[in-house]
Amino acid sequence: MTLTFSSSAATVAVAAATVTSSARVPGYPLASSATLRGLVSFRLTAKKLPPPLRSRCGGASVRAMSELVQDKESSAAPSISFDEAAGETPSELNHSRTFLDARSEQDLLSGIKKEAEAGRLPANVASGMEELYWNYKNAVLSSGASRAEETVISNMSVAFDRMLLGVEDPYTFNPYHKAIREPFDYYMFVHTYIRPLIDFKNSYVGNASIFSELEDKIRQGHNIVLISNHQSEADPAVISLLLEAQSPFIGENIKCVAGDRVITDPLCVPFSMGRNLICVYSKKHMNDDPELVDMKRKANTRSLKEMATMLRLLELNNECSYFDSSSVDNMRRLVEHSGAPGHIYPMSLLCYDIMPPPPQVEKEIGEKRLVGFHGTGLSVGPEISFSDVTAACENPNEAKEAYSQALYNSVNEQYKILNSAIKHRRGVDASSSTVSLSQPWN
């Protein structure tokens, strides 16, 4: 998982570990038998729909992604324009208001049927939207929050409207995509959608003072890399929401390394449009279509060049139960050669149950996932210095392994504290000498 924080001069990178078994195992995912490997996709949020989507949207999406191989300015504006007088994109001028006008559950469900019958929604997309509605409703209602039903109708009407617009006029992502904040604020849309899924009473931030330290360094022009585990496609939004009260600058400026699946699936695209993204092809799905392997590799090379050029706060999406030393070392060297002071911190995240991934990896777009209401956790440890950890190492390979292991140990230890606080309901009493838990929003 790769997040980046942007300041006028600095970059923060986050290298995140995920579990190689297709599901991110709850409990202690870093202690599983899987392995950590290079850059892979970072799923953001939303349900995916049943296959085969490629028949309707996949081919065009792959062709659009192939354009990433071409040279583009990393600072280019998002590929969206709008009528200044109307405050709308051209595609929205004739866009159906079926979902925006919905006032009830029946309006939403009949709207899906109406748009499908009119040919504006492929049958599999319509099916995925309906499944998403029921999963989201069940999750939000389980929170016991007042006016939960109104929240479901309000949030799903906007989500469905954006999904329909994306099918009518597919959005093309640049190698570096900036979160779209106007005329429609996709960033706040993601927050509004994810917020009801978080049980803030049972959520915690570890070492909030270090996050404040990170924000200060970013503002001073430093580059910061966060080495972290990867839990689910809701990770970026959860990070932003848990830091919203104390360090909103970090959440708003995160940049995520995103795989092709979250920028081609119509149910994911609106959520992806709300994040700063460096677009890459996932190693996990690199060989799904042999004819596209070369194009995907070239696209990844271009995106990685964008990453090295920008180096703002970056989070690497890795697959792991231990940290792959080569991946960590590559990020370390990028930071060292960025031209600004650089720091690497271990970060741990617990939010698996918000949007648990499918039990197995699917080649086709349309993996089935659930949505839940649960406590979440985020923690960061003190900076880990490469020179301090590797002083006694006899050769470069031993040094790389020692440094990766030190980062892994910290991430794993922080995860255990979060797990104890949230899953075992120990709360702040789960704090240790190295991890101080708090709820900055209280």
C-alpha cells in the first residue's frame, strides 16, 4: 500500500505490508505464512461487482490504462473539465437524476432496475450495486446510530449517482491522479461514505504525538516514509478519518499507489477519484492476460518515475507476512536520494473488518466483499534509523535484511497492541511502554 503526503517541498512515503493469502487475515496478519513482495495494488473502497465486467468495461479500461505508458506531465490536472457557468462537467449536463432524486430504499432499488432496463447500466454492474446497497445498509444499521436509515439512503444515492455517471462517461486516470475536489468533492464523498462504518468508541490512535511530529516535518520540507501493513480497500479513508481531529493535513495529502482494478471497476472508480493516486498494475494480476504483460510493465515504470519525481508522502502496497528487504531498501534509497531530509517510520493499521477482502483472489474484475461496522486502529512508532540498526552488519545484504526485520518487528508489535485494544476490548489499557493509545476525536 503506498501513500504519499505532499507538502511544498517534501514527501512522505508509506510502505505497507499485506498478506499474500488473498484475504488479509484478521488477528495478526503480519505473522502469517505469506510473504511481502514489491508494489501491488491498493484497493480503496466500495464493493466490486460480479464478473464478467470486462465484456462491457474492461477492454476499454485496459486500453485507457495503456495510455499511461505515454509521457504525461505529473502535474497535469485531472482529466475532467466542467462548464464554469453551470458548475458541472459536460457529461453531467444530460446525466440522469434517477439516484439523486431518490428519497427511499424503494426509489434506489427501482432506480437500479430502471437504469438497467434503459441500457445505461450493464446487468452485472446493476447486480453489484444492489448487493452493495444491502451490505452497506446492514453495516450502518448495526451501528445503532440515530437516523441510520437516512444516512444509508443519503450516502447510497450519491454513490449510485457517481457510479452511473462513471459508466456513462468512464473516467481516465493519469499516472499521477490528483483527488478531485470540485465541482464535485470526491474526497469528502469518500469520507462521508466510510465514516458511518467506523465504531469510533472502539477505535484508537497509537502515539498521536508522533503523527504530530510527522506533520511538522512534512511542513518543514522533509521526506517521510511510513512502512505499514495493508488491511483492506478502506485503508486510506480510515487513516484520514482517524487523524482528522488532530492531523488533518496528513489525511488530505496522502498519495496512494493504486492498482488497475480500483481505477477500472465502476463501483470503485468514484472512490478512487477522491484520493491522490499513483497508478500501477498489481504484481498479483500482472500475468492475468499474457498479451498485456509488456504494456503493464512499461506503465509501472512510468508511474514509478512519477513517484520518484514527486516523493511526497508515499505508502507502498506490499504483499507480506514479513517485509521484503529489496522493496524496503528501494524505498529507503529513493528517500535518501530525494534531495531533502528523509525519515522512515513503522506504522500499523487495523481496519480489516470494515471491508474484508474476498477469501480468494479473482482474475476478473468483480471480487465479492462485505462491508461492516467495526472499531479501527492506527499507530506509528518512532523513526528507525538505517545506520543505527545496521552498524554491526558485515555486508549490504545483511544490512537490508536487518533493517527490514526491525521495521517489521515494530509494525507487528503495534498491531498486537491495537488488536488487544479493539478486538479484546481492553481499550487504552492495552497501551504499552512504546505505544500510547488515545482517541483524539474525544
